[in-house]
Amino acid sequence: MALSIPSASARQWKYDVFLSFRGETRHGFVSHLYDELESTGRIKTFMNEEKLEVGKAISPNLLMAIEESRLAIVVLSPNYASSPWCLDELAKVLQSMEGRDRILPIFYHVDPSHVRHQLGSFAEAFTKHEENSRHSKEKLDQWRLALKNVADLSGWDTKNCRYFKFHHGLFQLSSKRSPLMILNQLDGPGMTSLRHVRKDDEITAIGVYGMGGVGKTTLVKHVSAQARELGLVNYVIRAVVGQIPELRNIQGTLADQLGLKFKKEETEIRRAARLLEGIMRGNKILIVLDNVWQRINLSRIGIPSYNELHGCNSKLILTSTRMNICYSMECQARIHLDTLSEEDSWNLFVEK
């Protein structure tokens, strides 16, 4: 997942991290996570200590803590949705932080699809909410949308990957793909290099490569958001390519972000022509192709040539695990992301 921390020059934050969680995880996973964050002496973390009472609304102090936090970590456990308090809290987190890459969901012994579509224990929780008639349909719909939106964010699934481990009784964020390790990429040499080439008018195609999990996607998302905020680009459009590129899906994803609508009967060639026209008609567009595994023909997608992109002040960034892809795609700048050291893994959290 991608978390980007707003500059403190724009706002002073009371907390670095807001923890959203269900009581079932308080004395295990969450308490160890909290201790690990606080042990640095540099990351101020909000962890609610209020005892919940049935029917009690979320407290104003808690709402204020969310607004005063730089980012949120949401621990989605099996009984998370059974708590109206947690659901209200989640809705507030999304309202305050969504769209700014400041939310990290951790799927703690739950399937992300169960959160997204309210299945399993999440379905049972909503059945009970509906049966007790305490909450309006509007409120239930708001909670369902909040769960869908948080599940759509890039996060960490503790069932599939061991991001966390206990060592000598202490909780450690030990994986190269742990949240804090990836966040550090946003304050490292890769960020500096990408910022530099982003501003270079002579460079149109940029390749970012490195082993899986070092934070390529996070880095590119952060730089793209900065470029938009600084007015270096007018639009950022992004598509995931993957091992087996689905041309129509890639075309549709890019077109949607440009406001283009394809008809089902349109061929890939026709779609490519319309997408090409839309990009060329625009100005200062940043195109991001994520997770590229093989050389792809950009014209088949509908992406202009590098010379054409240069002519309309636009750029292309691609990410890959393989350096040779950056060469075969003739990227004019190639940026390598190394694995992270634990010593530097906290930098982004405390950036001032």
C-alpha cells in the first residue's frame, strides 16, 4: 500500500499514526504494533483506551484524533464489523484521509474479499445490525461503502504473507515488504532520482525497477501525486499491466481516467485510436504502467510514441522487477530501487 505523508509545512499533526481496531486485537497484535511504533521515540501513535458502551456514539475526542493524525492503520479483524463504533470510526477515517494515500489496511485473519463484499463474519455482523433496527438504512449503506473502499486500498494480508513476527517476546516489522519498510522508499535516493527526471523536459520515458516488494508502486504513486499538486502535470492515468497483459482492460482503465467511454462492440484497434487521440489532445499527462513483465507495444494500447508524448508535454513511467524491461522499452531514465535497511525504515513517518 501506498501511504504518503503530507508535509508538516502545510499542517502540524498531533499524531503520526491513528490505529483503528476491534477490541479482540487490543491485547495481542495491536498492542505489539503500538509498542513497536512508540518504541522509536519518534512516532506518536493514537490508540483509543475508552471502553465501549452499547449504543454509545463515537466520541468527539476520537473524531478529533482522526482529523489530527497524519495517517491511519486500520486493523480489520473478524469481528471488526460487529462494532458500530469501529464502522463509524472507519467512515470518518475515509472521509478525512481517502484519496491522499494515508490509509493502510491490515487484513488480520480475514479475507479482503470478505471485507469488500461483506461476506463471512462481516455478513453475520450486518445481519445483526439490520435485525436490531437501531441503525438506519442510510447508516448501513455508509458502513458498507466504507468497508468496500478500505478493502480496495492496497494493504497487507497477514494470512498470506508474514509481515510481522515475534522475536524474543518482542514484536518486529521484519519483512522487506512490511509497511514501514516500504514507506521508507518515499524518503530515499529512488525518490530523489525520480523527482529529478520528472522535471527533466528531455526525458519522456522513465523505468523504475527492483525486486518485488521494495516499494516501486508506492514511490511512483507518491511522485505522481506530487507532480499533480505542483502543476507539473494536469492528469495522472495509471494501469496495472501484469504478467499476462489484458489489452482491453488496460485500455479501459486508462480511458476511464481520461473521461473516455468505450462501447462494448469497439475493437481493440478502435479503442487504441480513440485513446491515442484523447492523450494527444490533452497536455501534460503522466501515464503510469505498473508491474510490466515483458516488452509491450504501446501503440496497441493507444499510447503515443515517446516523440509524440514529448510534443504534448507528457511522460510515461513504468515499473518492473526486471532491468532488461526498462532497456527493451527504451526508457531514457532507469531508476533502481534497492532493498531497505531496518535502520532507515522509519524515516517517512517522522519526516518534518
